[in-house]
Amino acid sequence: MRAARAVRQLSQLGCCGASRNVSRGLGDAWNVQRRGFWALRLMRGVHDVVGHAISLGEYATGVRPSRTAERSSPAAQDTTTRENKASFQHTSHGPHSWHTSPPIPPTADPTSPADLPEQIRSVMRLLPHSVVVCTSTHGETPRAMTMSSFTSLTLSPTPLISFNIATPSRTLDAIIASRHFNIHVMSGDELGVEVADRFTKGNTDDVFKGIEYDTDKTDGAPLLKEEGVMYALRCRLLPDEPTRGLMRVRDHVIVVGEVVELISGSHVNKFGLSYADRKYRQVGRVILQD
């Protein structure tokens, strides 16, 4: 009996000690877990702060790393603009979906085996072209197109500009009918691309939907009020005979316009938007003489 009682007492003492050890071990584990939890929250906070700092730096410098392949699609023709087969193939983009990327070398190779027209097209893709948006009106219907053939002809005795349009073209029909049009100079950034890319898909019914424009002082031609427009040139067809500002060359029409007014837009201190090798471009480095 005494031996059995002793065994029971030893067993009770062992259980109590084990229980105390287990409790102490659980408490230590909880403390370690709690310290780990707060360390994780601290690391997460540091990660968020660094992430926000990087994002602010990207937007401040205007340079964001490329997340996808270039969105610009191969051009049908780089030297002219065609509404049904445009120089800038339109892709659907939401607001502020464009971003700049590091310089990309040209992909056009005029020496590759091809017929002469394709070789000339490759050569022209190596030359930057200005990107402007031309607007006019046909009756009460606004028309617009993005073009890369815009250039200045002469400044004296009055400023003359020129561009060419492939036929048929609803914008050309509007210019012929109204004899007035506006040329919008795009800023060389994402805002300018957003406006320019909108009008590469042709004169669909919703092309002007959601964009601000005015026709009060421009002889009916839409004056775009978007932030990506630096300047607008209010123009009229050159009245000189015998062509009166229009000259047909095969399937294109060369348009000569007289600038009657310069209208300021966002007039940011930037170069205008360019287009080369089937991509929108920014003017970059300067080559200086030693």
C-alpha cells in the first residue's frame, strides 16, 4: 500500500512539472510568434514606402519601365496617312495607358530582299516624321485624322503648309467642302500620343466622343482642347489658281494650306510628337559640333 501511494505521488509531481514546462514552452512560442508578426508588419511597411517612392520617381521623371512589348503596330504606309489604311494602326487604349521606354534601335532593313516599293518604305521608316491631327467639318459633321506628312512650305509672303492624303478620305471631303481646317501640334509625351492615337482609326461615329473641342472661331473646324495639344494652326485652302490648294498625284491629293492664325494650347516646353519605324517617338539627344 505504501509503495502504491508513493508511486501515485511521484506520478502527480511529474504531471505537474510537465504541465508547467508545457505552459512555459507555449508562452515562449507565443512571444516568438508575436515578435515575428511585428517584424513582418515592419518589413511590409518598409516595402510599401519604397514602392511608393519608386512610383513617384517614375512619374516625376516621366520614365516608367516597359511592362509589355511595344504596342505600336506595323504601319501600312509611313510617308502618308490613309483613313481606311492608316499610317498609324489604331489599338484600343484606356486613358493614360501609354508610357515611355528606353531607346529602341530601328528594325527596318532596306537591304533585305524585297521589291523597290518595300525598300523605299523601309528607308522612310528610318526617318522621323512629325505627328499632327488635322480637323475639318463637312456640313455639321466633324472630321479628323492623324497624319505624318505635315511640313512647312514657305513663310513669305504668308505662311504655307502642306500634307498629302490618300483617297478616298472623309477628312479630305470635309476640307474640300469647307475649305478650312485646323492642324494640331501634339506634345511629345503620353498626353500627345493619347490624342493622336485616337484619330488613327478613321472617322467612326464615336471618334469625337469624350473629347473636348470648340468650333466658334475656327470657321466650323473642330479646335481640340485636350491637354496633349500644344498649338493649333488655323488654316484655309490656298486660293491661288489653278489648283486652289489641291493637287492630285495618282491615288493621293497634296493639300496646300495658308495659316491664318496660331492658337495656343497647353504650350508646354517640349518638342512635338514624332513617328519612326512604326513607333511614336520623343526628340532626345543632341549632336553638337566639337
